[in-house]
Amino acid sequence: MTLVAPGGDTAPPAVHSPWPGLIRGTFATAACLAALAAMMIDLKMAPETLLSGSSKLGRFIASMVPPSDGGDSLRILRSLAETFAMAVAGTALAIVAALPLGLLGAKTIVSNGMLHFLFRRCLDIFRGVPALVWALIFISAFGLGPFAGVVALAFADIPNLAKLFAETLENCDRGPVEGARASGVSKILEIRFGLVPQVAPVLASQCLYYLESNFRHAAVLGIVGAGGIGFELDERIRIFAFDQVAYIVLLYMLCVAALDFVSRQLRARLA
């Protein structure tokens, strides 16, 4: 905007110095670099450590070639099937529990602001517990085996899926809901005919994505004793049978890629 002086002359535009911003940016960059250096020192990320570990890693990789099943192909395939079953069962349990929680977490369903805030914060607290921690807890409770892994996957997914379901319900079009409400139907029928047709494809896509993730996570849970292919990996790593480790990893990667492809095709049909 042009300023006019009292005598009628046009006042020159104000000139802002770039130096304050440059100084602040320099100090912020220096602080970030100092924090990064302190973290690297605390974690002992020294070059000599990296070089020493790289030489050992090279020997391990060399011992992986060629991959070998060690005569246990049937046992490995059975463990892969067990891992997939764990992922499916854990995801199914999580979906069943997360659906009603998602309804309660949607402010379009529960309009009380305080209840909505408390419920969502409760979900956030449980979302901070990873599946590995749940697995250790349930292994202590139920013992070693896939049952603990299934329950751990379910408990890890329930708050995440509930949050996704709630946000999906909040972002849907309110027109069909208002129309169902105007017709005088009950709250359950209002949700059934006003919300479900809109959100069903999105929720199904989210569930398929979590099935993919759980198939990958189940391998990690098996390493701590929750069954599946992770147990086979841990057993062979302990005896330095890295050729068999390579065989299991390659087979597992193929299974993950196949599951991702099938899931992607299903999500494309639902979109």
C-alpha cells in the first residue's frame, strides 16, 4: 500500500532488513546440527565402529550364498502359513473390536465434546504401545506360541483402526444421514443406511492395508517367541545358518509381495 505524507508527497515504502531472519535461521540450523552430533556421540556412531561392523556384515552376506532350505522346506512353509493365519486372525479380531470403538470415537455419532475428547485421548495412549510390547506381555501371560502373537497383533491394531474408522465416519457426507433421520428411523438404522454405504469401501481398504502390515509384523513377533516364521529365523540365526536364513527371507519376501499385489488389486476394485 502506498503511503501519502501530510504535504501530499508519497512516502517511500518501508524496507525490511533480511538479517534478523538469516540470523534466526543460522542459529536454528546450528542448534539442530549440534543436537544431531550429540545424538551420534551418545549412540557411539563412530567411523571405526561402522567399518568394523561392515566387515562382519560382509562375511555374513557371503555365507548366505547360495541360499539353502537345509532340508526343512515343509517346516518352513508350515511356519509361513502359520504367520499368515496369525495376521488374518489378529486383523479380524481387531476389526471386530475397532468397529464399535470407531463409532464411539466419531464426533458425528457421539456429540458430547468432553466424552469425545476423553475417548480419543484414551485411544492415543494405547496407540503408543507397539505390537512387540504386547507380544512380550501376552507371552508372559499365555506362554510361547501363535496365540500370544494373534492377541498382540489385535491389541496393537484396535486403537489404530478405531481412530481411522472414527475419522472416516467424521468425514462422510451428512446428507444421507440427515435424510434417514428425517424419516424417523432408529439410530441403528440411521447408521446402517446413512453411513455404512459411504464408508464401507474405505474401511475395507484400511483393513486390507492392516492385514498386509500384520503379515510383516508377525515375523518380528515370532522372534520373541510368538510363533510363525520369526521363530524359524531366530533359530537359524542363533546357529549361524545364514544360508537357511537367506532362503527363509527370500521366500518371505515373495509371500509379502504376493499379498501386497492381491491386496492392491482388491483396494483398486473397492475404490
